Amino acid sequence: MDPRITPARPDLAAAQLKGQVAAAHFVEGKAYGVMRGRASLRRSPMHDGAQDSELLYGEIFTVYEEKDGWAWGQSAFDSYVGYVHAIALGEAEKSTHRVSALMTPVLPAPDVKRALLDLLPMNARVTVSSCDKGFASIAPNAYARERHLAPADSKASDWVAVAERFLGAPYVWGGRTLTGIDCSGLIQTALAAGGIAAPRDADLQEKALDSAIAPDLSALKRGDLLFWNDHVGVMLDASRLLHANSFHMEVAIEPLAEAVRRIASPITSAKRL
């Protein structure tokens, strides 16, 4: 089983995995809600541990162990496993809306002049209790702009256009937001806005996402996904590639021919949704 999406360690594993994996103890998990705009999901319970992904406000995280201020568990959004600061977690709620803006500020009152409490990224999940003066109440003394929200089950009509909105966002390993995003995070985020579920990492996406097509560079079209070893990008048309990458250190558009020459490994597959 892939350790990235399997809540199992030699000393501890999820109860539902009993009989499937070897572990000293098996425990039932408890579901929590993410209470911060974004929270790093780390490979180890250390402040400088590698960030493998991020959890977003309102997502559900099942905790199997809490120790020394760290919670180890699994994201309900994409099954990713890791460690998050326990302080970022709270009571889980059923969301009514999702953030459709790239970022939306959270304010203590429906007033744009009030102090900023947090920033919620695209696809964060919120529970709206009421609306006032163009603002939605999403928690006690917490308001977000109503126009920045969409019903939880709504879908963007063009997920590629969603990805284009991130142009210029900084490249950050494990990132899923405008403040920092990686190649697979960009694709996962844009697809999620379009109502399409996708795994977290590029290799998992390559295995899971729809039908392969011949990587004939002359026959590509908008929305085609191109995969390299540990990298993914989306075609904007027959010749331009949009991808978050460490060469530009941001989400960039470049001619596919240039990307192919520069990237050390060959294209491993092309997928069409």
C-alpha cells in the first residue's frame, strides 16, 4: 500500500486496516475540521519537516494520534496522510459553500475596514449561516465576501480557465493555494473547482485520470494533461503549456517545445479528460 495515502505506521494504523497491514496498534480515528485558511501537512512532526501537501479551511482530517502538539492522520479530501499542528483543527462541520475566489479575506464583521483575521484559499469549505451587507457569516464573528463563495456542490464550467487564474503564483513544494502551489497542486485545485476529483501527486494523477492519448505533440488541445517523471502541466491550446515549475519558480505559460527541451526526462503520458 502506498504510504502517502495509507494511514499506517509500524507502531500505529487505522482500525479499518487491521488484517491488511502490520502494526503494533490499531485505532479508530476521529474526524476534525481544519480551522485555519491553510495548514501544512508534513512528513514528520517537526516545524521544519517537509511539506508534502496542505489542508484547507473546512476540510475534514481524521486523526489517529495526537502527541506533542501534532496530529497524525488522513485528509478526507484526497486521502493524503501526514502530520499537522493540532491547533489548526477543531469541530468538523458540514459545509454549505466553497470559496470560488483565489483568496477571500475573513473579517470580524461585515465591514471591509475591519482587521483581517485570515485568508481562505480557493476550494476552502465554509458553513454559511446568514448574509448581511454582501457578506456571509461563516463562523461566530467571522465574515467572508458573499460574492467570493459558491454553493458547495457547484462546478466551474472551465477548469482550465481556473488554472490560468493562478498565473504568476509562486512555486512552493506541497502547496495548494495562491500563496504557493506546486505542479500537481495546481492541477488538483483547478480540477476540484470543476467538480473533478484528483489525487494529490503527479504520479497518482497520471494513474487515475482518464484515458491516455498518444503524446503526439501536433495533436494536443486545450485541457490535455502532460506528465513527466514527477511533473504535470496542462495545455492551453495546441502549443502552450501552463504549469507550476521550479525553473520559473511560479505558475508560468511557455511554449511546449521549450519545456520539452528543458525538462530532463521525457513525457511519460498524455491524458484527455
